[in-house]
Amino acid sequence: MAVFDIVPQKGIGPVRLGMSREESRVALAEYGAPLSYQRSDDEPASDFYGALCLRVDFDTNGKAAFLEASPVVGNPFLLHNVDIFATPMDDLAEAIAAYTPIDEDDPEYGYTYHFPSWGLTLWRSVLPDDSDDGNGTFAESIALRLPTIS
């Protein structure tokens, strides 16, 4: 079982923002070759590591500019020793907001909790409701990019 630490402004597990594509592939080599794709000729390439549910997007200079992880059995993603995908998203957002401001003006607030100074975003496709089905309770992805400072 691999444990991936999420380090705001830095990276996820062994992958760091700013790494070259080759460096990121070496860092993740033990997890197999990525599925590589490019959405259009105008957009930079991406690598997806299916076994990890980890996506690495590269900028036009070939450097890792965006990292996104989704839950996968057996590979927890931890932020300050808290399992991102096993902690209710609202509780997680509240805990992170104790360290860095949350963007409450985000038009998708509630579905998305964005922390600009950390370059960190939590996302879910639905909001929790009053049923006990658990839908919307947990984050479906966490993303890191270089932080925006305003």
C-alpha cells in the first residue's frame, strides 16, 4: 500500500509541481506507464496513472502544472495526516480553512472548496442531502496547482 502525502504548493506523493514530464514519470515508474493524452493541439499533454487515479497535466514548457487525485482503494492520500477521501468534505474544508483562507466567492462553492494561497481544490459532483446514502459527503478529487496570490 502506498501512502501519498499532499503538500500544498509542492505536490502529491513523489510528484512535484514544476517537475518535467520525464522526472514525473521516473518518480511514478513503480506504478506503471501512464496513459498519455492531449485534449487538443492547443493544450499541453497529460499523463494519467490509472492504478493511482492520479493525473499530471503539463504546461507549454513541459512542466507539471496541475495534479489531481481521486480515491483509490489501498492508496490513501493524506493532508497533514488526514485521509482526504475518508473525511467528510465539509469537515475537511473547515479544518483546512483554519490554516488558509477559503474562496467563498467561488461560483461552485459547496461543490468546490478552493484555497488559492495553497493552490488546493477539493471537489464533489453532488451536495450531500438528507438521505443516508452518503452521496456528496466525501470529496471526489483533490487538485493542486501553483498557488494564486492576490
